Amino acid sequence: MMTRPALGALLAMLALSFATAPSRAADGEEDRSFQGNDLFGRPMYTVGSNPVNVGDTDTLLRAVAEARAAYEADPSIDNTTWYGRLLAYQGLHREAIAVYSAGLKRHPRSAKLLRHRAHRYFNLREFDKSIEDGLRAAELYRGKPLERERLGPDYFPGTPDVVQFYLYYHLGHAYFAKNDYAAAADWFGKARQVGLGTEDPPGYTAGVYWQYLSLARDHRYDDARALLDGYTLTLHDLRDNIEANYYFDGIQLFKGLRDPATYHSAEDSGKAFSTADGMSAGTAYSLANYWLIRGELGRAKEALRIAAGVQTWSYFARVQAEADWLALFPGETP
């Protein structure tokens, strides 16, 4: 006869299995998982196994299967983090949150798990929960050295991300989406400093881009311009970036070195996380802010409409475009 503790452990594992398994579509259709609703109430579905092009699909699925097996055998913080990251790469943010929540019951003071759950809450437009987790993680990391993510297998290594960089970066995004640009500027500034200190050109560039927008949207134009003037990287410095360099391109637009008339692009870059939707949302959102900062609301509106209308709902540019639209054009739909 199974003992009560053993039965409880089995039921917990079965519950987690159901929580982390995406709903199945009809035969002959791609997997389809309902994740929630966007800020306009539109349903958000993840379709397929590799919606944001993180690499070869078969390789991704192999990594997911191995990560799940490792996690079920040993739900350590690193194994939990890696499995949740791979679920999120598949667009399964609710399932990733379930994994992180289970991990936080085992490791309640894990700043790393809080950082990752905060990210997934942001993707699902649950900004207050994202901020709550992010602030708890920041407090737990206070005074501690920078920490890097454990790499995945050689055939699918992931990136050696600095945990605190993305913790601060996602706090910046959550505050930006709530139109708290002063707090957003502070957190993006912390992320930018980590990117600079760790010699991470893509991270530093992303930090500059979003801190500039936060400062400018907060009407702190002198600080915003000084930040742009201090950015001197070139595309050569970003040559190893695994994603498209539209943050760099956006900085050039804000500096006046790109023509806004020819700036928008919907061409798939072929790089990870940089599909046609990602490029369209990212460049349109840069254009929207270019016009907003210049007081040209009509032109900004059309760019926001594009950014908020791409199909792939997890891109940060679409999330922020939705939040901006609700603040600027209440009662209207894009």
C-alpha cells in the first residue's frame, strides 16, 4: 500500500505534469496553448513548438525533454531554472510559471527563480506580480556578487546571462508598462551599468535604449540626450549578438542618424527571437517613440498600431505598445 507521503508526492508530480503540458489541438494541427489575454482582452495563444525561432526545432525539443527529465530527477534551482527557460522559449509562459512556483516552494529564498517568474508574469501582462517578484529578488541579491545562468548542453547551450542584468531589465519593463517612467529609468540604468561592467555590448545597448525612452517619456530631456551622446558603440562591437540589433538601430534613429521615413522593417532577420513579427514590432515601436518624443501623436499612433498588432504577443515591443495605446487612446482599439 502506498504511504500518505508517497501518495502526496505522486499527486504533486501528476499535478505539475498537467500544469506544464500544453493543450493539444486536433490531429493534423499544431500544438496550441492558451496563455491568457492581452491588455485589450484578446486571447493569447502559443501555436507550434518554436514560436520565436530560438534555433532548430528538433534540437529545442530534445533540450526540453532532457531538461524535464533532469528537473524531475533533481528539482534543484539550476534544473528548475533551465527547464522553465525552455518552456518559455516554447511560448509556454503559464507552464513556466507553474514550474517556478513549485521551485519557490522548495527554495523560497531563490532570487534566481523569482527573477525568472517575474519575467514570465511580464509576458502575460501581470505587471504588479512581475514587480513584486522582481523587488523581492533585488532585495535578496542586495550586496551579493553578480551571478550567471548555468549553461545548457553543448548542442543547445543557451547564453551565460547575468541574472541581475535581466532582473533589473525586466523590472524596468514592468514599471514602463505601468507608465512609471522615473522608476523604469532607475532600473534600466542599473541594467545598463551591469551590461557596461560585464562588457556585454548587446545588454549595454538594450539598457541605453530603454533608459533613454524612460527618461524622454519622463520629460528629462537633458539626461536623455546626455545618455545618447555617451553611447559610442558601433555595429562591429555588436557583431556577436545572437539577436537582431534593432536596439542599436533605434538608438541611431533617436540620435537623428536614421531616416524615419525608411526605418520600419518587417523582414525576418533569421536570428533567434528576431522573426518578422519581432522586427516589425521592434522597429514600429522605436518609430512610435520617435514621434511621441517630438509631440507628433498622429504619426506615433500609426506606429503603435503596427507594434500592438503583430501576431506574436510575447515580444516586449508589442506589450509596451499595448500599454501605451491604452494610456494615450483610451476607449479605442488599434
